[in-house]
Amino acid sequence: MSFMNSVFELLLKVWTGSRDLKVRLSSVEALGEMVGLVTRSQLKSALPRIIPTMLDLCKKDQEVAFTAAHSLHNLLNASLLSESGPPLLEFEELAVVLITLLPLVSVNISKDERSYISKGLKTYNELQHCFLVTGLAYPEDLCMFLLSKCRSKDEASIVGALGTIKHLLPRLLESWHTKQTLLVEIVKSLLEEQSLGIRMALAELIVVMASHCYLSGHSAELAVEFLVGHSAITDDDLNDINTLKNEYFQDKRFEMKISLAGLSELRAVCEKGLLLLAITIPEMELVLWPFLLQLIIPKKYTGAVATVCKCITELCRGINCRRQIHYILSLMPQTKCPVLRICLLVCWCFCIIHLLGGNSLPRS
């Protein structure tokens, strides 16, 4: 053990300070594998020196960042989740780590090189492991930290926070349950954001929130309309550079970094998200039906009609049509809005056809 401690100290005090990047990286990689083998007192005394070095390397290119992020994950795991005692770092001391890592989570991964994609995804996963370890030790503190970053003006921090919440929500569901209302309000406040990155992160988060019953009522309808709105991007829009100048995509407050390829990806994410809500999440039936019928009518959502109709078809396979018919008939006398009356009538027709067809609809 004394030999191990001596090697650890040598790497920490001599080699991690080398001017040669490869030497620093190799030292950090070795330290990351040794953190579970040294004494807690030695590890605690090493934290002020080793954490800044690891964070600095996390900002380098993907090859370097992956190794540094993996070592940082090991370090946080040994420091915060050890069975030998309480965490060696208070949450306030972790703030500099989280603030540094958050923008790195949102870094776009190039799609040109397969090896680069693989390394980038591995780096992303290691960064998320760092947040997960922190969340297991300080669940409420981390949740409030991420929500506060969603209110910031920095796009990279917002995208990083939304992506991290999406990643951690299924894993910290019970610990974060009391923050459900706050999270829903944050999402609602970001629905009008113009940043493509924020929209993409929101679309992915909405699906995760829906799958864990975080969305209901009016907030759920707003989220669904958000997905439908971006599913309505047409092929003509994607072939027209003027789409980027459209008021819907133009941010009045700061210059938007947006591309037609990015819009295509956003549309695909939202289309898949809507279908997932309709097919795999039974709890969303109360939100989607008959609300989706209202979204067929507005002209601005014409491009999403095919996707919306697929969702309605899937919903019709599982709904109790007799119950829905009685429900619709009870609503008709109370509904004064002509558009809503038309939607209810269409909904009623769907149910009648479904019943007459022996509860089977042809698959599209």
C-alpha cells in the first residue's frame, strides 16, 4: 500500500504538471484507475490538484476528452459514493465541476467521421456518468442546479442542462419527484425559444417526461403542439434557404446558428416523438385524444397532417370507442366554438367507423 501511495503522489505532484499533453493525459488516466486504491485522506488531499487538471483536459479534442472524462467519473465515484464514509466534497465544491462540464454536454458531434462519432458519444456518456454520480450523492441540489441553468441566457448551458435532465430523469425519478412542477414550468417557459439546439433538446426531453407521467392537462397539450409544430416543417421548407429567415425561426435577440440539415433532424425527432407518445405511452391517450384532431385544422400545421393521422390511427386501435362516443355527445351541447364542434364531430365519426369496422383499422 505504501508503494501505491508513493506512485500516486509521484503522478499527482510531478507528472500531471508536465507541459507535454500526452504525459499529462497518461498521468490522469493512471490516477483515474488508482483513486479507489488509495486512502480516503490521501484522495481528499489530492482533489484540489487533480480536479482542475481533469477539467482542463475535458475541454480538449474528443480523444483526450474521453480519457479525462472517464478518469473524472472514477474520481467522483470514489469521492462521493464510497461505502467507507460520507462524500469528500460538498455540493458547493462541485459547482465548478458542473459548470465546466455542462456546456461540454451540448457540443455538437460531427457526422462526417464514424470513429469521431463513436468517441464523441462515449465522451458524452462519461460526462453524463459524472452528473449521475453527483445526482446520486446530492439529488435535490443537482436538480435545482440544472433547473437554474435552464433559466440562464447561455444557450450551451441551457442545452446541456436539458440534455442532462433527459438523461437523469429515469434514473433519479423518485428523488426528483417533488420537483415535477418546477420542471414542467421550465419546459413551458422554453417552448418559444428560437435556438435550434434548445428546440432539439426540448423535443427529446418532452418524450422522456411524457413516458414518466410528468405531463398532463394544458402543459401536456402545449408540449404536444410543440412537437406537431416542428413536424410541420415541409420538404419545400428544407429546400428553401429563405426558411431560415422565416419569423418562426428568426431570433430577435441574438444571432441563430441554424442550418437546413438541423431543421430536417428536428422534424425527424418530433415526428418520432409524436408516434412514441401515441404508441408506447398509454397515459398520453387522455391528452392526445381528441386534442390531436384540433391540430389537423390550422394551416400552419398542414405539413404535419400525415404524422398526426398516423398517431390518430394508432390511438384508435386502443381507445374504448363506446365510452368515447358517450363522452363526445355529452360535450357537444356545451361547445360553442365552431372549430371545436367540428373536431368533436370528426372524433365521433372516427369512433363510429372504428366500431362498425369491428375494432380494426388497416395499418398505414
